Amino acid sequence: MSRLAFIGRPWVAFEATDPQHRAWFAEFRKLGTWGRCPVRFIIPDDHGDLITMIQRRLIDFYIEQEFRHAVRVPTVAALQHSPFDIDRRTA
């Protein structure tokens, strides 16, 4: 094992619910570098790259926040009537 593993920035899993993690990503977006970030984020095997993984997790987080208590809106298919509905109403 390399000695750098002991003195490098610690590895952490990105959590969109953690405000500090979101702040570090915002700083990365502003500066274009991870140089001031005190940690390194772990990339799971099922994700291609760090930026895409973080963006997807943030999208999921914000959608959950916005629509957690939303009222269900009927779909277009549920609102459409068949031609037979019209015949029944006029008969």
C-alpha cells in the first residue's frame, strides 16, 4: 500500500441529502476543480463518472423534495373518454 493512502483526502460516498456534499459540488461547478474539496467521492461500479453520478443523485433528491407531498394529477389517458361515453350521455 502506498504511503499516500494515509495522507490523502479521505474517501466518502456522495449523499445528496448532506448539505456539505452539495456545497462541495457547487464549489466544484463554480471553480471547475476539486482542489479545495477536503474529500474524494467514491464512484460505484454501476456509474460511469463522478459528475454524472452526482448530477443524477441531485436530480433524484430535488424531485423527491418537490413532489413528496404533491397531489396526484390524472394522466392524459385517464382524462380521455371513449366515443361510447358520448353516446351514453346523449341517449
